[in-house]
Amino acid sequence: MLQKMLENQYGITVEEYVKLDRFDALRGNGWLYLIANPSGREEEEIAELGKLAEHLRNYGDQNVPILLPTKEGNLIAEWEKNKYCVLANRQTEEQRKIKLGRKLAKFHERGRRVPFQIERSSRIGQWKALWEKRLEQMEKVWSGLLFQTPEDEFERMFIDSFPYYLGLTENAIQYLVDTELDEEPLETDGGTVCHERFTKKIWGPYSHYLIKNPFDWVFDHRSRDLAEWTRERYFRNIQTYDVELKQFFAEYQSIAPLSPFSWRLLYSRLIFPLHYFDCIESYYITRSEQEKKVLEERLSKILRQSSDYEGFLTGFFQMSGAPVKRLHIPQLEWLFR
């Protein structure tokens, strides 16, 4: 079916279908064609992501695919009642072990040279408002449950734990506000191409292909990616993450040393309990009983590990090699009591 769609909408003939983890892909003419879901995005936003991809390719990043227009010049193809976007890249296999910290720093350095205004994908300066909005929504749900008998174990855990995570969120917002008041951003603190959630596996490799998918991107401060990589690594293995953390930040800073503003923004994002918010919000969105059970177990684990997470926040600057004293980076006093 996808072969037919490519031929009909794009005039492209391919030789074979391949499944690359989260991608449906097709191979032909020395190219790899990735089929992406526009996920409700409009043409304008996709066009902006396409321009970002073109910019990064022009600056030498060959792992960024081209966003292909259809024969009619549209970036979204409609085929058999579905919508598709097609990303194309030359078939280059990346088999050697990559230094992810260095790769990400180079990606950010290219991304901050974008010569045009980003509107649709920008999250610059929006963290405080977004965090406050999420907190307000969650507090409403929590308040509504306070005077009822909990329906299940998840609800009981949520009711009991929310005041603690409310306090942690207020700490994150205050640390962010203080950072913006106290620190002068440097040139390197300008917006760059980031990811909604940057993790170790987001670029693959997918069967030896390294793919930087524009549909994963937002335009934001580089500390977003550093914080989300760190959070994911911590929760992946809370016993052994520290060695990987040290190495990653050393690699990153060998290309792009972090300013005091960057370190503090990064830290505010780690204080913000995104993992808790994601878990609670997902529970109230899903209708799947199986998914609810998984989320109940996840919340139970998050709560059991809350003191471990405080320990992680206490030791983060030391583990990541941040020159706290030299850069006068403040820490959360209550963590050290």
C-alpha cells in the first residue's frame, strides 16, 4: 500500500519495504524513504520543520532527512483516508559507535545558526507558563478528589503524593524565575533545534541507520535536551547512571561549554517532576485498563524512588562536572539539610 502511495503521490518507485523500529520505510534508487505521521500538524508547521531540516543539512548534517513535497507541491499527502509525510535520506549506514554528547553538541551548534524566525515550533521562554498551566490543571483534578473516597489504588497514591510534587514544581518555577532574573544569557544561550524529549535512542541507530527525525523537534534552549536525556538515563538505571552522565557531559562540553544560565536552566528542568506529571496525565487520558495498570505500577515506583530522586538532584552538579563554585550556581538549600 505504501509503495502505491509513493508512486501515486510522489512519483517515486521503490524496491522494498523495511521496518525500522518506529518507522515504516521503503528503499529504492539509493534512497531511504521514511513514512511519517503528521500527527495533527498543519502544513505551516511542517513547512517550518522542513526549513529547519534543510538548514541543518546545509550545515553538513547528513543524518537529517529531506521533507519531500508531493507531485502537487504539498507536504502532507492524503491517501486512502490517511495522511502521510515522506522523509528521504541517502542510504548511508552508520555502524561505528557514536559519541552521543559530541553529536548532540554539534547538532545544537548547527541549530542555533538558523537564519529565520521560528514561530510554530518555538518553546523559547515558555517553560514557566507551560509548567504553571499543567500544575493548575492537575491541582483542579486533585481538589475534586479530596472529599471523595478514592476509586482505586492509583487515585489514593495521587491524592497522598500531590502536595509533595506541588512543592517540587513550585521550587522548579522559582529556580527558573531566579535564573532569568540573575543570569545574563550568553550568545550560546540562543534558541536551537531541540527535541520534544531527547533520549539515548531517539536517533537510533535503526538497523544501522542514524535518523534525526524533524517530527521530534521543537525550537528551544539547548538545556531542554540535556535535561531530558539526563532524566531518562537516571530512570533507566538509578544505580549506575552516574558514569554515563559524567561521560556524556564531558563529551558535550568538549564542543560547547555550558554557561551558568544553561546549567541553571537545565537544573530547573530536572527539579520539575515531569515524570510524575506524565504518569498522572496519561492515567486520566487512557481508556485502556491494561495501560492503567502499567501506570499504577509506574506511579508506585516513582513514589518509592522520591528520596532517591532528591539524592540525584543533590549530587547532579558534582556528577555532571559543573563548576558550581566558579560559576556561582545556587543549589536547593532544603536538599542539603
